[in-house]
Amino acid sequence: MFYPQTAPLAAFVLRVSLGIMYLTHGLVLKVGMYGMAGTVQFFESIGLPGWTAWATVIAEAVGGALLVLGIGSRYVALALAPILLGALWVHAGNGWVFSAPNGGWEYPLYLIVLSGVQALLGDGAYALGSRRETATVKLQTA
């Protein structure tokens, strides 16, 4: 059964949790834990140009903030999907469990699915960027 009354709240919870995940992976993990020099070195060690580490961190930080705020969530979730596809590629050979050495591939795949769901749902409740969309949802459910 589908509950249209709670769908905007569900989209909000998903949006904020995805945004926080992107923010923490970009800023806390890549910048805070490994440092940008270490992150660039890792990207280069797997055959990517060093600048892609910077692009990834910036995209995760900006995209994560936009998701938390609820600005263009559909487009942001889709725009960040290539980063997750890259993470899936990096972790593909490590096995299923994310706690495996060097992390498994299930977590990036799961986040790809969640980002797709966010793109389907839109901003949801408490979004700065979709007052019209939220009003439309309310009218349809009334």
C-alpha cells in the first residue's frame, strides 16, 4: 500500500540522509581523514587523474549540502550518481561486505539505488527549492 500523506516526509528523510552521507564522505573522510594529498594519491594509484579527487570532493560537498537543503534534489541525486559508479568500480573486486579489506561493492551499489529513488521522489517535505512541487503533492493527496 502507498501512503501519499507520508511520501513527502519519506523523501525528506532520504534526502537528508543521502546529503549527510555525501558530505561526510567528501569532507570528513576524504579531506579530514586522508587529507587532499592522500586522496589525490589514492585516485592516482587507481589510474585516475589527480584533479578527479578534487572534483569528487567538491561535488560531494556541494551536492550533499544541496540535498540537505532540498534544492534540486532530483538533479543533484542524478548528477552525483557517476561518483557512486566510480566508487562501485573501485570496490568491485573487493567482495560483497563493505567491512572487507578496502571495502566491498554493496554500499556504493546501494547508494546508487537510493540516489535513483531520490531522483524519482523529488525534494519532499521541508525543502528550500521545491515549494511548488510540495504544494502539488499536497493538492494531489487531498
